[in-house]
Amino acid sequence: MLAVEIDRRLADELPGRIGAPNLTVLNQDVLRVDWTELAALELSKPPGSDVGAQARLRVVANLPYYISTAVIERLLELSGRQLKDMTLMLQKEVVDRITSSPGGRDYGYLSVLVQYRCEATKLFEVPASAFKPAPKVQSAVVKLRLREQPVVIVPDEARFFGVVRVAFAHRRKTIANNLKAGATGLAFLSPVDGALAMAGIESRRRAETLSLAEFAALDAALYPE
């Protein structure tokens, strides 16, 4: 069992409070941790350890709200062979974005990023009164279960998410306008209007109406083989 805590005082106190002999506490910044290396070390433990036959890791965390998206992005770099699921407490608005469906008010880049790799389930909300001192935001707990394979298959994940990010750059603009604004940086191989037509996507639509399958079709049309 491995915990990451940036605060030195809390990192020192945690082993005594938990009282678990198999607990290791890393006093590090969670955004600077090499998760791939740590996962490999944990999974290399012999049978009978705290990993044992499980063969995949589980993440449980109360993430600092202002870096939650960045941490989730880093954790999702782990493969489904390494990571089984994540149970996270986040700001309620972030959980609503993660679990939102196409066409929903909260659907955006984070929705696509997480749902591409995970089945996301909102478990329950946590009122501000549960904390001392009480924060000014509501919280919620979400479970992210890693899929055996992504919900859509794309040839280049980094490129695919670059397209998704640009598509959501300005929510009030049409997808055509957002893509044209980001065309130079992403070096599309096909004109935006032609790619949208090829993917069967009306140019006046906004990114928040597109499903993951439509984003995959758009990526394929922008970068034909």
C-alpha cells in the first residue's frame, strides 16, 4: 500500500495514524511522481504481498481540487494492465463533468478523456459541512473503472486528444470554427470542412454534442491514412 503526500508533517504522521505495516508514504508532489515506475514496482512484489494475485492497482484519493484534472490525466497514462480502478473525491462540478453525456451542459474535454478509458460512476455527494473548516464548494465521490480497451480505437491517442482539446477550446463557437483556429498547430492533413463532411458531422454543431465515436471519426477524417 502506497500513499503520496506533499505535506511533510502529514507524511510523517500518516504511518502512525494508519497503523498498517505494509504502508509506504512518499513525501512528494503528486504531479512529479513517476506513476509508471511506481506501478511497475508495486506490481513486481511477490505473491502474498499487498498486491499479490490482484495484478492490478487500485487508487483511492481525496485530490486537491485545483490540480484534480492534471492528476487524473497522469493516472490515465497507466494502462489497464496496471490499473484496475480509481475511487476519487473531487469537487462536485468536476465529477459532473466527468460523468456527463454528449449534449449535457457539463460535457467537455474531461468527459471525453475519462470516458475514453473508463466507466465513470458518481457514487455520492459530500456536503461542505463534512469538512472542518467547511469549504465553499460541494464535493462528490466518483468511481472510474478502467475498460479492457478504450471505447473507441484511434491510431494516435495524443493526436486524438489534441483534436478533442481544440474542439472544446471555445464552447460558444461551432466545432468548425474551433478546428480552423487550431488547424496550424495540429497540422491537419485534410481541410476542416471536408473532414467534417467525411465524418458526417454538421459544421454548425458544437463540440459538446459529439459522441466519442464521432470524435474518432473526425480524427480519422482529419488525418486520413
